[in-house]
Amino acid sequence: MIPKIMILGAGYNQLGLILAGRDLGYHIISIDNIPSNIGHEFSSESLNISTTDRDRVLKAAKSRNIDG
């Protein structure tokens, strides 16, 4: 089973983490409300959700069985 990692934010500051997770073979899910942020390009999956919307972030994490 491939671990699923959810990263809050998909901007330049999160890019290193997204790339490292991808290189390790993880399923990377980026969450950010700016669809054009660079991290979304390198994620396995991206969600257009504000990182400050705790309810929606939690619902997305639960529905996808996030490992980390």
C-alpha cells in the first residue's frame, strides 16, 4: 500500500516537501486555494481548499484515509 501524505499549501515553500514525498513514492495530496500554485503540478492529487478551512480539510483527510 502506498502511503498517502496530505500537504497543506502548494506554494514554493512547500515544493521541496512535495518533491521529496513524490521521490519516496508517496501519494501526495496538496491542498491550497490557489490552483496555479506550483506544488499542485508535482502532486499526485490536488484539492482547491483553503488551508484555513479546518472543516473541509478534515473532511478531505478522513475521506482519503491520509497516513500523514
